[in-house]
Amino acid sequence: MFSNRSEYLTRILTELKVGSMLTKRKRNGEKYSRRFFLDEHESFISYHQSEKVFAQSHRYYIHEIDEIRAGFHTRTFDRLVRREFVEPTDEQVAFSIFYNNYRDELHLMATNERTKNIWIQGLQYLIDLHAKKRQQHVLSETNWILSYFRLADKDKSGTLTKRECRRLLTDSLNAKVPEDVFEKLFQETDISGEGLLNPDEFINFFRVLTRRIDLYEVMQKYVKNVDQQTIDTICMNINELLYFLRTVQNQTIIKYQSKQNKNSFSLLPIATHEQVQELINEYEPNIELQEKGLLSLNGFRNLLLSDDFSLMRPWCSRRTYQDMTRPLNDYYINTSHNTYLFNTQVSGESNPEAYNRALRAGCRAVEIDCYDGDDGQPIVKHRYTFVKSCRFESIIRFIEPNLFKTSPYPVILDLENHCSIGQQIQMAQILKQILEDRLIIESSTAKVSCVLPSPEDLKYKVIVRGIKIPISTTSPKLSQQQEIDQNNSVLNRHNTIVDHYLADVYVYLQNVPYRKYEYANKHYYCYHSPSLSERELKQVSRSDPIGLIKQTQKCLLRMYPDG
């Protein structure tokens, strides 16, 4: 037994550095056994190369890992199980690593359950540790720059040529730099003069390129002997920074009672040299300047861009401080469009991990475009494109664990339904079986009080939004014969029959066209949710702004991108 958790984690990390045999699995059934290990500095995991000529091992950097997932809860393992490449009992030794913003996956099987658990616990600890460090702007920015350096270093030489550097700026960073400016900066930062930039030189190149002239001008106002300092050499000493923070910014600092409890804190005025020195130590990247009590332009930028110095009150951004008991339509909701797309609008694949990426980023409303699958199972795809489809069931099953990891407030599944009756029944069954009691299938208040429930009322619930009945532009009411066919189904406005089994899950948010306020006020109820495009929103904002605002007082509106 271990005396404390720290000792236990140290033992785990030591074992990971020694390494263990893991089997790498691919979708086509291929498998490779390799000894995976954690590097000495705990910054990446890799594996010993095979004996093949030119074989190269891959490095999986800790700061690029998005999630560690135990078991068979991925599309790759799901496929391997269905094709009988793995046994169902192997799930207890399987785990997957998602990295590069969920764009890449590594699927592994350990030799036993203990080894699997050690890898999951050790990696999760390092991921959490890095996430805490990431709050420090300097480390976050450096890792971000280096991630692009590795992306551009195609030959893995550890350096970038002028051509690679130029291509990185234009293709990946969308930075348009004049040729003469690029040449000058490259020569200034190429210390060796070999026409190559190593990682440290590239970091310097990027920081020089992105220097903030506006912040330099601010520093000039509060630094003595400013005529003797250039944009490269300007620094604030402790007294100058103290004056700026106390007199100009009227800045306070947050003092937490403990590192573990971020909800318990006090606000203190900045009044002492010791407080200022602590800030310099935290935000100044140059160690020599730290020791001299000086803050450079880079350090000044890091300080002002940090969470604790945000214009938004940082103690509010770290917790929910708004009143969450208002009706749902009183809030702006972080929403995703064509969520299933993992690459471009015309190519790539529909992927459940695109939903997980959006949900973990804080998105609370995602879109699912559903069509008939050839095997009788509904699929999700982007029509009239080369985007590969994905099973509807896979998306619901794989996003279920991530629905409420970042927030307890409701998730909205916006269904664009193009399916036949039979596959709509499949969709409804999938939603009910996987989401169980989290799926809202009956209204508690809306149709009685004509007020939508609040986010607080809907905690840990899933709302399905979709087109339930047609809304006529000429007739405010539809006859019973128009709404319901002989099979107790209804029509949506795309003339697609909606089976009652699926229509039953459209409770609070029934998708309807946007209409002028006079019509909407007469015919729409709070559970109707109008949709309008960006272009329409701009037009309505100019032609009828009051009517637009009045509609939001009653219904939840969804705006989607043009195109």
C-alpha cells in the first residue's frame, strides 16, 4: 500500500517510463505489438521502433491529447468487434487516445487490465497537470507555437527552411507577411546563419512577428528614459509596473484559499513590491529580467492577456454566476452548425468525435443531418458532397459520455430529418435506449404555462429539436387530415412524413420557419423554435428589430450560417 496519492502516482509514472507491451489496433484489423513508454521529461509517449528499414516511431505529446477513453467506445473498436477481429471480452484491456483536437486516434490493447489502468491513470494525471499549467499564458503560447513548428517540419529534421516557414504562415496561420518583412525577420532570428530555424529560433521569430505595437505605446507612457528604449528593449521596473496596475488599471489580484478550491477566494489590492515581483516571475518569459525585477513587452502582453487580468471579471468566468432560472429563450446558447463535419464542407467524413470536440469546447446545441442508410439503419451525412456518412446510432452512443462533462445544462440535438418512416422509428428507439431518462419525451410546463423551462430545470437533460408539423404561410391552422395520416404520422415542411414515435421526442423545441411578429404572435407558442439564416437575421434586424426582439421574448430562435 502507498502512504499517499503522490507516492502512488510517482510509482505509476515510473512504470510508464520503463514501458510495457501494448498492441496497436487499426480499423482494417491489422495489429502491431510495441513497447510503449513515457519519455523521461513526461512530455510525450512513444514506442520502440520495429526492425523494418526506415521505420519511425510516433510521438504523442501530452499537451495534444484530448481524451483517454477506456473500453470499446470508439468507431474503430466498434468495427473490430462487428467484424470479429477482437473478442467482446477484450474490452477490459482496451483503451483509446484522442489527440490533435480529436482529429487523430490511437487504439491500444494491454496484456492485462492492470496495465491498462496504469496507462489510463498515469496519462490522465499528466493531462490534468498540463491543463493546470496551461492556464499560464506563457506555457500555453509556447506549446501552441511549437505544435505548428512540428506540423511544418515535414521531414522531422528539427528545423524549418525559409520555404517551410513561409508555407506555414500562409497555409496554416493565414498570416500575410510582405516578402521584405519576412526576409528581415528570418535573418534576424536565424542565429546560425544557415537559413534554418530551430524550435527556439522559430518561437523568437513568431514573437517578433506578432509584437503588439499598441502595448509598446502603452508602456512608453509609464516608463522612464523611454527615449533610450526600443520595442526590443523596453521594460517596466517594479515601481513603474506598480504605478500602472494600481493607478491606471485599478487592478486587484485574486487570492485563492487553496489551489484545489477555485471557488473560495478573496480580492486584494496591488500595493506591495512583493506582489509585483510575483507577477513578474509568473508572466515574464526571460529569467534574467525576472531576477532584475523587469517586465518586457512580451511579459506585459502575457500579463494583460492572462485570465486574472481579463476585462471580464475572472472570478465570474470560472463559475456560473448568471441567474439560470429564467426561461430557456432568455439565453444565448453556444451552438454548432453541421457539427458532424470533421474536415471541410465537401470532403472528409462524418465523425462522432467532431461532436465530442464541440461538446468539450462548451457547445450546448449540435446539429445532426439524418438520412436513410442502405442497411436499414439511419445515417448522418452532408448531402450532395463527398463527405462519408456515419451511423446515427454511433454518434448518439459515442457522444453520450461527453454530454455533460463541461456543463450540467441541457444539450440540444437539432435533427434535420430526411428519413423514411421505418428509419425514423429506428432513430427514436436509438435516442430512447441510449439516452434513457436524460431524453425529454414529455413536457412538464411549457404547453401548460406557455413558458419554456429554465436551464436549471433542464439540468442533465437532452432536448431534441426538429420539424414536427407543417407551418403554412397562408393558413394559420391545419386540418386534422393535413396533420395526421392513417398511420398516426405527421408531415414536416419538407413534405417528409414524420412518424409519431419520433415526433414524440420533439417536445420543447419544434422547428418552424421564421415569420413576422404579427403572424408568430398569433400562431406560434413558446415551444415553437423559428430558424433563420445569417442573411435573414441581418435583414430582419434592419427592417423589424422590435418584432425580432419580441419573438425572442416568447420563443427560442436559432440562427445558422449562410451557404
